[in-house]
Amino acid sequence: MVVSQAPVWGLVRAAEAENPGRFVLLDLAEGEDLAAVLPSVVASGEPEVAWRGGAALVPRFRRREAAQAGVEPFGDGDGTVLVTGGTGGLGAVVARHLVVEHGVRHLLLVSRRGPAAEGAEALRDELVELGASVAVAGCDVADRVAVERLLASVPLDRPLSAVVHAAGVGDSGLVGSLSAEQWDGVLRPKVDAAWHLHELTREMPLLAFVLFSSIGGSVAAAGQANYAAANVFLDALAQLRHDEGLPATSVAFGLWSGAGAGQALGEVDIARLRRQGLPPLSVAEGLRAFDAALASGAATVTASHVDTAALRTRRGEMPALLRGLVPASRKLSRQAAGGGGDAEGLKRQLSGLEAQERARVLTDMVRGHVATVLGHGSAESVEADRNFGELGFDSLTAVELRNQLNAATGLRLPATLVFDYPTAQDVAAFVDSELMPEAADTDGAGHEERVRRVLTGIPLSRLRDAGLLDTLLELGGAPAAPRDGAEDADRPDQPDTIDAMDKNDLIDMAFNSLGLAGATWEEGN
């Protein structure tokens, strides 16, 4: 993998995870005929393929036997170990571990706020009490000049001997929703910082260069494409250094429970990870994995729990990288996809029902899956007309709900399902129209009601950002949204909400949005 292309791999993995079956990542060797290769690759059903010498190679995780402890990876402790993100989160956990277990005596802990970071002073005092000398520095490690100054500050009598790059932030969102600011905010502290540290230390006799990567770049990429891209870059950088004979270990960790991003994990989050077959690591397990990765001598290592029993019952398609850990995993994933909902049986059940009864059955089904995803005891706790955002959905839970409904209905629903159809009854109506299009076509009143619900569920901010809010207000007979706080008191009384619009208004709105103002229509056409 070319290191400069690595983030694209993470992006495509996230897109594929959010939209199963719609993306394929093909690594084609120079000179290969794309037109000749592509049909075989697509027919394979694999989301990621490397084509070499007429053969398709696919990635799979395999278990690695623990290596025997060898030479101390951090030497005799006389050098300085630089830890980015070192004043909190996983960086602080690892800093203690370096002192207690590896005998490191000199630490340079770096974060954006440095000594002003919450808990930095207490951490420094704790480490000093353990026998280490500790410097805490404020530095934006994504700024090359700042990193140069930081490295120049290391005392000559205890030169830099190792780097542990644990800095990083997350800012989740579906691929299509991520802003430039979200990409920049996630890539800078991981990608830019790692590259600066690599270039500015490559001539130094380092003993270790450790990068904290994540399974968010491989089997847990959905809903966090920017984070996936950043972590795949770290893995590629470690391989590049390894190929150049430089020390490097990139450890793609699963979530740690009680440290780093894992500190924010609630019971619902942990339950989701367990359903996916990827339960979190404890802090002790994470630190053992850290040591094992360094002892392995490998450039890249994935350190995560994998619950094969949970994988066998996981709903939806199994991530390709995990298929080698579960025998007959494709078959099992398909069985899991159908076990909670027989798609054909559901369609047969609906075929004999009137529109109102279909709506009840499908709404109850959606509410049940929502309850499972959010960790509620039963569907009764999920209000059919309550907005998913109010219920606590984010990009990760949105993808999981979509996957569960795909499995239950046999449909290929969009990753943006909960944002496009923001309540359980809205989703049920959409599923009904997809499963039973003939019935939906004959149910004009029901269709109009679904349109009403969808429109009234759209947040005003999204309408405003799309440039539609003023148009909709005008169509509804209300004044355009004032931009300076002024109110137009001269407008006649008219319906002032989308919900008050009748069918004519809705159709006129549709014609206007298509640039067909003044067009006429006839019922049934």
C-alpha cells in the first residue's frame, strides 16, 4: 500500500461498510488489464481484493501466537520517550506503564494544552513519585515547526530513544455527511503529526516508534470514515518504516473500556460492541496487547477481542476481514441475517393486510429493532412518532439499525435511513412502500400522509442549509424567515407550518423545486 494513498482505503472501507455490496476496493498491480479483471472481482462478492499475477488475493485476520519476550523495546531507560496525547486518555495510561513495567526513566509528555491540560500536573507528580523525570509540553504536533522545536528541547544527555504516538480525536459521521472541518480535525493530530514525527526522527537511532491505530480503520469503519482514513495511514506508515529498516509498530486497538474514547462508553455502546463480536478491552488487556505487539516484531498488529460465538449470530453481512476466524462464515452471516426476521415471510404476512394494519405491523417491527439497538427493554419504550435524534441515535447506531432492518426485510436500505425517515413510523412507511409497491401505489391518502410526516420531520436547519426554508414558508403562506429579527406583520393569516399544507400545496412545492412553477397536474397522473 502506498502510504499517500492509504487514507483512501479507509474511506472506501467506511463507504462499503455503510453501503454493503455497493463498493469494491481493488488493488491492481501495474500492467494488469482492468477491463479483464473487473468482472471476476465484482463476481467474487469480496469488498476488498488485490489482483496479482492473475490471482485474486483477499485480506483476512488470523490469530497471532504470542512471541517470547526478547530485548526490552525501550532499552535501558536512559533515553527520553516522547508520548503524544500523553497528558490524558490512553497516552497517560501508557506513560504509567512505561515507567512501571519497562523501566523508562525520562518522559516527554505532549498535548495541545501541555501543563494546562486537566490532570497533567497530577499525572506528572505521580510519575515523578514512581522515579521518573517528566517534562510536560504544550505542542500542536500537526505543526511541523512546532515539532522541530519540541525535538530540539530534548536534553542531549538523555536523547530521544522512542516515540509513542497516542494522540487522536474522533468526530463521527456518515461518509456523505462529513464536512471538510471534520476531516481536517481528525486527520491533523493523527496523520500530519505521525508524518512529521517520522520525517524529523528518521535519522535518529530510535529503539521504538509506536503508533496507536484502531480497528476503526478495518472492521469498524462504518460511521467514521475520517477516523478510518487516519488509522489506515498509520498502518501504512509503519509498514513503510519497517521496509526502510526503521523501527515501527502500528497497533490497531479495539476500544478500551475505561480509558481513552472508551471512557465515554455506556451500557448501550458496550452491548452494541458485543453484538458485533468485538467486545471492548479492559485497560489491563490493552496494555498486555501493547507489549505483545512490540514483542512480535511485526509492522502492524490488530489488538482486539473477537467473540466468534457472537459473530455467528451477527446480523447482516460479516466484515470480510473476520470471515477467516469463523468457519463457513458467509453461510453463518446469511443465517444470522435471516434469524430475527424472515424477509419472505414478512412479505407474505403483509400481503393480506390493509394499509393501516401493515403500518402497525411494520411500525412495531421497527420499534423492536430500535429498542435492541438502543438497549431498551422492549419496543413499548420506543414512541412511534418520536424523532430518532431525540432517542439518542448517532451515525454508528444509525448504521446498526439499518443493518438489522436490511436483515429483517431483505431490502437494501440507505445508510442515511434514520436521517431521511426520522421516526419509527416514517421508516415503517418507507419499508412498506419498498416491500409492497403495488399496495402503496393504490393507497394515495396513505402516501400523502407519509409525505407529510417526512416533511414535518426534517429539521429546520437542514431546510435552511439546503436553501429551501424560505420557499416552503412562502408555499405555506407564511413570511420568509427574517434575517434581521424583524417580523412582517402585514401578511394575511395563512397556514404557517408544513403540517398545515394540503395536497395541492405539497404538489406545487414539488413542481417549484423542479423548476416547473405554474405546471398543472391531474389526479392519477
